[in-house]
Amino acid sequence: MVRIPRRICAAALAATTVLAVSGAGKPPTAPAMANPGFETGSAGWTTRGDRAAALVEADGHSGGFRLTHASASSYRVETSQRLSGIANGDYTLRAWVRSSGESAHLVLRDCGGADQRLAVPRTGTATDPWIQVALGVRVTRHACTIALASASGQEGWVQMDDVSLARGGHDGRLAIRGADVSHLTKNVDHGAVYRDAKGRATDPLRLLAANGVNYARLKVWVDPVDGYNDQADTLRKARWAHERGMKLLVDFHYSDAWADPGKQNKPAAWAALPFDGLRQALYDHTYDVLSALRAQGTPAAMAQVGNEINGGLLWPDGRWDNWDGLAALLTAGSQAVHAASPSTKVVLHLAEGGNNGGHRWWFDNAVSRGVPFDVIAVSHYTYWHGTLGALQANLLDLTTRYGKPIMVTETAYGFTTAEQDHEANIFTQALADTAGWPATPSGQTRALRDLCTTVAAVPGALGVFYWEPTWTAADGAGWDPADPTSGDGWENQALFDYTGRALPAMRVFAEF
């Protein structure tokens, strides 16, 4: 770290932290902050605690400098600024941050109501992308204190830059707090038991709803061998979710089994169809499923036309290197959604949530060919898809560039690296090392909270879905619909432990 020493006298500090009141005692409509980018060192800011741990250093987010909290030993320190003479009302604090993941919070206090605190997300190394965070407050006494408070061991650090407090509220809530529970009926039919945090057997969807989950995501296969995730099974799960007060996102895979960036296999019944017949089959299947959901009183709020379709769908007719064919298939699916269920929003979903270049290329092609859609969705697993800073930068760019709301429809993290069944787990210690959160219940909790905080700061972001929180290991309920002896490679990323008890990460949804 490059340390740039800054010295200011107490009188200058006091002068910079008190704001002038303009015009006959009337407070200005917005606060003016002193030195929000630390370009004049620590001027305007007060440090308390282990003062040597608060440094102004080179390499800021946008300017030349930034604030850093770090030390060669354990420390506890706070850097703050008091804003006075500001108009009462709702405000949003925004700041760009980087953090090793130790205890660090942005704080708004003495504003007239309860203190507001936001845990700074773990972003990775000191060279990884910055993340913007947002924290709202209601000012009722014409004054408010902004603070960065951190406490860490000798390896911990946090950085802050480009701080602002602007009119307009931000409640930190996500409109969508979702769970993909596509595997749930198969698990329950094969004996899976779910328990609350106290160990009492419970309805897993009711428990998710009680912890803030308000959307269920359900994948749809065309003709799966085992009969799960077809239209009938989707209707069954939709009724279950609807009875628990959840809205519905339908995820069309347009396959008899898994479809993702590595495989987009046609359903067997569609394999020999000419292109016009394939397009009609896609339309009819989409229409039939959504019409049936609407008829039973559980209409889909949103529907994905394809799952993780970075490389297209229904290969080879709709592969990435045949964009005219892909666009025609996507358009047919979108038209079927609106015809079957006019209020349902069309979602286009890509994997690799931090891949801005790839996503721009994909959506530029879709938009140039007139593909109709309402919402952009991405998957983001930090152990595969990169840092939270890369995710946020992509979300900010996509929602601005295409003028559409955006969301994360898949994410997850492991609470252990231990195995419960014979199927090797997908999430390993190597992946935990890549992502940076420990593979523990508390690490899983922090990983989910940090991702939700990152998404919540993006204007236009709708929310986050956790992928398969209820897919615990149950004999016979494995991943392969054609092989009843297959196991579960996901049980260590569920939100229930190996005794079926709810894990602390489930409570994160209630925070947002």
C-alpha cells in the first residue's frame, strides 16, 4: 500500500464539516459533502479509534486517492463526517467500496431516527473491481453523520471512495426474493424431510415464505423420462407455491433434460422437425404450459424463453452462430408467452453474470433482430463467474444500455465441502478458495448477503433467486431423470443441512 500522509488542523476540520445555510436561515435542498473523494486527504473527515489504521492512499475509484482502513495488527476504527443544515427528508448514501470481507459497515446515524447500517460486501483483492453500495435514511433534524466503521484482524482491510448523500429514498429492499425449487416434488416423493432452525419438521415452501421468499422459479422440461418438471409436475408445484403466497417464474428449457451453455438438446419429439415445425412446437409448448397455469389460477408473473442461452437453444437450428434462426425461435416463444398470459413478463436469461462483453454481444444481436423481451436475467455463481464487482458492473451496464429491469435468477454457495451421498459435490474446497467465502454456514450466509447487497444498489434491479435451496440428498431423487441411481451433487449448497435443518443463510431473504 502506498501511504500518503495528510495533516489538517482541528480548526480546518471543524470548518469543513459544518455546511453553510443558504438564504435567510433556510436549509439547502441537498447536503454538500466535504472531500467526498478524499482528493484533499482526510480534510472534512474525523477519525476515531485506531487512527493509524485509517489511511488516505493512491489509486482511488475515480480520482487519485481513496480511504483505506488497514493495519499490520488487529484494529477498530471509524472515519466519519457530520453534515449539518440539510433539509429534512429521505436520502440515499452511495459509496464505492472494496473489502477483504472482514467486519466493516457504512453507517448513517444521528439523523433523527434509528441508525442505519450496511455491511460492506467482500469484493476480493485490492485490485478487483469496486462495488457501489447504497443505504437509505430519513433525516428529521436537519443533520446526519456518515461513517465507515471497521474492525478486523491483521489481514483485513476495507476501502471507500466517491461518497455521496443525495435526496431520494432507498430502502434496500429487493422486489423479488426468489428460490428455484424445481426439484422439490421429486425430493419430497422420495422421502426428503425439511426442518426449521429448531429441528421441527415443516413445509419447506412455508418456511421459505416465512423467511422472506416471495417468488418460486420452476423449470419446465418437455418429456422427461421420470415425469418430474414436465407440465403436470409444474402445475403441482405452482399450486403449492401459490398457496404459500409466492409468485411464479417459469423457466422453459425446451429440452427433455438439462439445458445450459454447454448443451441445448432438442426434445426427442422435436428432433426431426423442419425449422418451421420446430418453431411451431416451441410456440405450442410455451402456450400450453402458461395457459394451463393461468387456467388453474396460478398464472406466471414471468417466463424465461430458454435457460442460460448464451450459446442459443435447440441446437443447431438456434445455435449462437445462426442468429437469424435463434431470433426467430426466441420471438416465437415471446409471442406465445403474451398470447397465453398477457400479463406475464418475458425474460431472457444468460449465464456468466460478470461477462459484460459476451452479454453485450448477445443482446445487441437480439435487439437488432427485434426479439421482444421485458426483463434481463443472469446467473452468477462467484466461484465460476467472477467477482461481485464484475457482476454489478455488468448489471449496471445492461439495464442502462437496453432500458430493461434486470435480475439474478441463479446463485448459490456451499455451507460445507463434506459429502452426504455417493454423487461428487459440484462445490468443492477449490471453488470456495476461488470465491473467497469459507465453506461454512456463516460463510454461505455472508456470500448470499453480499450478493444481495451488490444487486440491491443497482437502479433497475428486481432481485435475486437462490438455485435449488431445497435439493437435499434423498435416495432416488438424483440429478439424472433417466438414472434413478444417480445422486445429488448439490446438497452442500442447499439451505438445509444434512439433518434437514434450515441454515442461517435462509434468513438473509428477510433482510432484503
